[in-house]
Amino acid sequence: MKGQVAVVCERGVRFAVVAVRPSVISGVKRERDQAVRAYSAELGVPTVLMAQGSRGLPIYDGPPDLVEVLAGMCADQLPWREFTMQAA
């Protein structure tokens, strides 16, 4: 599976932001939580899911403390790169 990921080090914490389809964010919480766990295991760092909302603004889902950190950042300025991974 190919996708976009940004690995961020902010406030002394290293974590990943994985871009997903809006339907993932709006889906069943159990499935979102499962995706966060799978990406975290694959990437080796805590992970937050990010999708673009209908107004073009980012919507985040993941550990609340990391979502709070991202709320104060511009998603366009994150160090995005393409990745290939096994998690779905």
C-alpha cells in the first residue's frame, strides 16, 4: 500500500501523521483505532491519521495529546513523503 506520511518531532515527541481518505476518519471508531495501531507498529512511532475535510482543512484522529499538537501546526508544512507499507 502506498501513501503519504510525515514524521514529526514536536515538544520532544516523535510521531507520524498518515494521510488517509476522509471515509476512514468518518468510519467506525474501532476500525480507526485498529488503523492507528497498525500504522504505529509498522512505522515504529505513535501515529495520527489525517484526512482533508470538505472545507479543505485537516481532520485528525489518534492519541489526543498528539492531535492537540497538530492542531497548532499547518499540515502543508509537515515533511510529507511517499511510503510503501504492509498495513492496510
